[in-house]
Amino acid sequence: MSSSQVLNDLEYLSSDSLKGRKTGTPENRIAASFIADRFKKLGLRSFTPGYIHPFTLKNKSNVEIQGANVVGYVPGKKKDILVISAHFDHVGVINGLIYNGADDNASGTSCLLSLAASFANTKPNYTLLFVAFDAEEMGLQGSKAFVANPPVPLETIKADLNMDMISHNDKGELYVSGTFKTPALKPFLPNGYGLLKLLPGHDDPKLGADDWTNQSDQGSFNRKGIPFLYFGVEDHKDYHKETDEFKNINKPFFLDAVEVIRQTVKNLDEKF
Ligand SMILES: [Zn+2]
């Protein structure tokens, strides 16, 4: 997997043509198909026709709409599972402005595709489930639907590694949450990669709003008692603004983030 592929994927997913990937829009479906097509090209296995796991939810106006998670997997030597996840939806078009969601969360989604490519032709110890969640922006709806109606027994899921906003930080700091609850995961975390520092934190309930445990899809796993690692940056000036665009991400930082997460998955698969 070349660094240009993962950047090209991020650029495409956050391009104006996908209009901010809002759940329930045709462009959100195009993004889901793009992910499913990649899973197919890589030879990932599927639980359903075309990797798509549909679910229904209500939008803000209380209208029932369709969402769809995209799920592919690489069978491991054992049945125990590591879920690797990122949400692909964003908030769409607001007042005529396209909210491209480059960092949130084209970054995590393109990293997910890069990790899927790395492990597609391997025989991992764990069965690796690659999950692109829909409707995170509407209240973690995709991951809630996933744990409510999982394609595998929940008790076989040993951890969720979730990525949400991993491409935009001026200080070279990527946070990883989850080891406050599950200290046993700490030995598998690298200190960093390249110029990037990987900092455990944002997971102590005493932090209040700065405890990120339930602020993205890892929260749905946490509520089921499943350990998690969540990778993300602190909020930045472009967070949930129309300026969260490809040109404003930190490309070298993002590429380092992809590598530090790839290394974490390898460490967990080999030794956890
Ligand atoms: Zn997000």
C-alpha cells in the first residue's frame, strides 16, 4: 500500500463530488459503494451480499431513513475477533456549503482501507473485521446497529480499534484512548512513528467532556463491555466546519498516523 493510495482515497472521499457524505443521501451511498468495491478488490470476505449491512434510523426531523455499514473480514487462525473501524459519513451540505469532512472522517476511512490492504493477503491470528460505520454523526447510529445485530457473537470481539479524525494536528500529537479502562492494551502501543507522538489519554471519566470514551463509535463497544482503542486528534479550528478540507490536513502527520495504527494492529494481532 503506497502512501499515495491512502492520500488519494482521503482526497476522493472528501471531494465536493461526495457532498459531505451525509447519511440518507445518494453521495453517502456512493461512498459506501466505494468502500465495498475496495473490499472486493482486496479479496476481503463478506457476511452479506456486497459487504453492505443496512439499518434504519430516524433523522433529526424524526423521518425514518436507511443507513448502511460496510463490513469485510480477513479470517484468522482463531475465531476471536479484532474490529477495526472508522465512520465514513459526515454532515453533508449546510446553508449551501459542502462540509467535506476530510479529517472527520475521510482520514479514518482511508486509513481503514489502507489497513485492509495490508492484512488482506495475510493469515492473521485474530479474525480481523474491517467496519466502515454510517450515521456516526447522527449519534453513533451505525455502531449501535452493529452491536445490536452483530454478524459475529459479541463475546468473540476482543477489542475495537476505532479511528476518527487522525489527520489534523499542528503539534504532531495523536491521542489514543482506552487504556484507562483496559490497561492490558497499553504494552501494544508504540510511542510514535516518525515525527508523530502517540499519547494515551482522554479516557478518564473524571475529565468530563474531555473523556472521549463515548464520543465516537468505540462508545457503542464500550457500552457492551468490549475493550477499545480510539485514535484521534484534539479539536482544531476546522472541526465541523466547511474548511475541514483535504488542503487543510497535515499530510506527513496523517501518513505517520496510518503507520502508528498499522503497527498497533500488528502488535495486537501477534501478542494480545
Ligand atoms: Zn467523526
